[in-house]
Amino acid sequence: MTNLEIERKFKIEDGWEVPPGATSEQVRQAYLTARGADPEIRVRAKGAKRVLTVKSSAPDAGPLVRREVEFEIAPDVFEQLWELSRGECLDKRRWNVPYDGRTVTVDVYEGPLAGLRVAEIEFDSVDEAGAFEPPEWFGAELTGDPAWSNRELAAARAPSGTVLPDPAP
């Protein structure tokens, strides 16, 4: 099933603490397509679930919107696909934080990206996304900056990867 993903992304600065009511799970994900490919294909393990995801741009819908198709896969298929990632993978703890009737996901990266924290919040419409007022604990907005996509961050840990960018002012 194809869904539209409408989201905004923000850096979370030092000093953020997990608020009461937040839950978390460990996430491992790896990318199977080359950097800059459209569509982008990844595999993800979150808890006991293994998923293959295909994301593509939706140019007619604007920069906040991407098409997304997900398929649950068997653990052995996940492991076989993981091996194809060329080391372009991420490990993170994903916190689900209740905020203003929504859930903000805060990814706290591990391994080579340790210390990096990024929040994402999804919306039902582009208008809703545009009207959203970020809370004070959100830092610089990263929405639409390809250097801050999970795909690019995964490449940053690979031997041929890039260094982590500073968010644009």
C-alpha cells in the first residue's frame, strides 16, 4: 500500500531529556540503493518487526511530501538484504514523545553518530505541517535538507562516507 509521508525534521540540541510518558525502541536500518537514488530502498528492524521500505519523491506535492511503501519481511530475508547495504546503516534509539496531541519521534543515534539527536513529526496535510509551531526544545529545522536525511547520515558512517554537516542557519 502506498502512503504519503508528510513530515518536518528538527535537530535536538544538547540538554534534551526524555520527558515523562515517552516510550522507546531500538532501531537498525540499512540502505540498499545508492546515495541520491529515487526511489530509496531500506530495510529496518524495530523490535521484532522487519520491514522493507521504498520511498520516492512526490514532486507534484512539494518538498514536505514523499511516497512510501512498506512490506513486512522475514528475519532471514532482512539479514540477507542487510548484507547488501555496503555498511551504510544506522543504529538508534527511537523515542516516541507525546506532544500537543501528536507523537514526535526523537532519534538518538548510536555508534559513529553518537550524540546526534533528530526529531521528526508527521502530519495529515501540507497545510497542517506549515501551521505547526515547533516547541522550544526543538533546534534548527532540517526539513528538506538532504544532508540530514537518514540516508545521508547512514553514508556518513560508511568508510567512503561524508562528515556530519552543520545545520543550515
